Amino acid sequence: MLKTLLTCFVSLLLTCTLFAQQGSDELKKKQSEIQREIDDLKQTLNATKKNKKAGLGQLAMIQKKLRLREQAIGNINEQINVIQGTISQSRNEVIRLKNELDTLKVQYEKSVVYAYKNRSNYDFLNFIFSASNFNDALKRVQYLKSYRVYREGQAENIKNTQTLLHSKITNLESTRKQKDEVLQKQEQEKLVLVSERKEKDEFVSKLKAREKELSSELSAKQKADVKLKSAIKVAINREIKIARDKAMAEEKKKAADLAANRPAATTASPNTAAAKKEEAAVKSKSVFDATPEGVIMSNDFEKNRGKLPWPVEKGNIKIHYGMYEIPNTKIRGNNPGLTLETEDGGVVKSIFEGEVSRIFDIEGNWSVLLRHGKYFTVYSNLSSVSVAKDQKIKAGQMLGRAGANADGNGEIEFLLMQENRNLDPEAWIKRR
């Protein structure tokens, strides 16, 4: 019985240790991924330092590096919590094993004393032959055998418990050393964070000196954004009208065919309440999902949320989606998509299969609007375009090349829409 309990206890300890180890391994893997991102950003930042002008792209990378550093410290805190939990669990296990060992020793001592007092062969024989009948004598023999096995089991349990206790104490010391190493790493990361915050403050001061120039640059961007949004709205509304007219025509045709196949007494006009109800249903849902092909395209696009490729091979986010501001300046703005900084003349690709809905000129640069079911992607600020209107596009197909920005780097505006509603593209494309 004691051996069974000890085996169950050991299995439980191993299971808990395994789960803790898996959690620790996942945190270490996440830490490695964060460090890789930080190293990539450092490399890109060092390359951009060749451009003496302090730009928004550099600021965005410095801010991202800070966020990653804070994530790294948070991840280390989680590692410390896991290690501390393991230490606490190990301490409890050591205490429990010590108590278990003390109990086993007391029980074994009692059995040894009893065996010593009744050690003569005469006592054993007298115990057996004093039985009232043959069956009782057999039971007494079996009892003596069981008692001997019990004593042997007691000794084995003591030995196993001592081994397990020694192992747990060794692991506990190893875990304590691991905690010390992680705490040291945490202190190092905090010092680096202080240094990087100082770097950010110095860079913001440089941007402050260029506030007037940057304000003019972003003002021009906002004007271009207004024109871009207006052109996109016109193009999408046109697509919606075409799709709705087509869907309604198909519904009316179905209603007319159904009426033609009914008996004369029950024949009804396509303009009955039922037909109007069908027309209202078409208007209430996305018209782009009115066909099986449209539904498949929209669903496939949605399934790839968070896994879609970037529209540029090499690039970083210069301005994120939504409201933004430059610290210590009066510069504010609202970005309808992502402003991506890349190589001047870099190839711009479609992130998903679709169809070219429209190509238009915004402030002397080209913009391409692609339709993917009820979703639309926009690639703006292109110096050249290599596709045509109504052309079927494959994922990863080249659309054109990135135009230059004021700092001499390549730059594109990338927007994602669900019909006329702007979405945050960063939530849909792969993390870099």
C-alpha cells in the first residue's frame, strides 16, 4: 500500500514538473523571438543612420524597439514567477518527503523491534502449532510470509524516498541558481531599457528641431489621404452598385422563372411582396457575398487574418493606423492605413488574390485598388504600375514600384477596407 502511494506521489510530482518545464520552455522561446526582432530592428536602424535627417520611420522603429524591450522584461518577469512557483513547489515536496521518510523510519523501527523480540524459531513454530485447526495454521504461515514481505517493502520505500528526496534537494538548488541568472538578466534588460529611452528622447529632440519641416510633410500627406479616401469611396460605391444591380437582376429572374412555372390561377407578378422581401434581403447583407464565388473569396480572405504577407519585401511601419502624434510637438494626425517605409523603387505586391477594381492618380503618384470579395486593399504612392483595370491578380503578384518620400526612401500607403469601412491592416498581415 505504501509503495503504491509513493509511486502515485512520484508520478504526480513528475507531471507537475513536466508542465512547469513546458511553460518555462515556451517563455524562453518567446524571449528568443523578441530578441530576434530587436536585433533586426537594430540592424535596420544602423542602416538608416546613414541618412542624417531624423525621420518618422526611425522614430517608429525606436518606439517599436522600446515596446519589444518592455515585452522582454515582462517575459522575464513571467519566467521568474514560473521559477519561483517551481521553487515553492519543490520546498513543499521536500518537506513532505522528509515527513514521509520520518514516518517510514518509525514504522520500520517498530517492525524491527517486534521481529527482534520474536526472533526465535520456537516462537514461530509455537505460533503456527497453536492454531485450532489446519486451515488456521495455513493462514498463520501466510501471515508470517506477508509480514516478511511487508518489512522488505518498508526498507525499499525508505530507500526510494531517500533517493527522491536527494533528487528534489539537488533540483531545488539548481532552480535557485537558474532564478539568480534570470534576475541578473532582468537587471541587464532594465539598464538597456533606460539607455534606449534616453536614445528615444534624444531622437525626439532632433525631430523637434525639424517640426516645421515635418509638419509641412504630414500636412501634404493628409491632403493626399483625403483625395485618396474620396477616390476609394467613389470606386467602392461603384462596385457596390454594380454588384447590387446584378444580384437584384438575378433575384428578379428567379422570381419570374418561378412565376412562369406556376399554374395560371396562382401566377404572381415578380413585383409581389415576396419579390420585394428578396430585394430587401439582398440590400441587408454584403452584396459581394450574393454569389458563391464572392462568399468563398471573402471567407478565404478572413481565414488568413494575421497570416497575410506584407505588400513590400523589405520595410517597416513608419506611421501606424489610426490616431498618431509626435512627442513634444504639436503634430497630430489620423492615418487611414499603414505608411510603410521601404526601398526606393522597391517592388509592391498583392497580399491576396483578387481583381483590379481601379487605378488612379493621387498627387502625381499611382494608386491601385484590389477587390477580394467584400474586402478591398489599396496600394498608394506608387511610382509605376504593372497591372491593368479588371485584371485578375494572384497573391504575391507585382503591382508596381514604391515611390520616394521626402527623406529619399521608398514609401507606400497601404489600406485595408471592408466595403467602405477602414480596418487596421496590422491586425491582418504577418508580424515582423
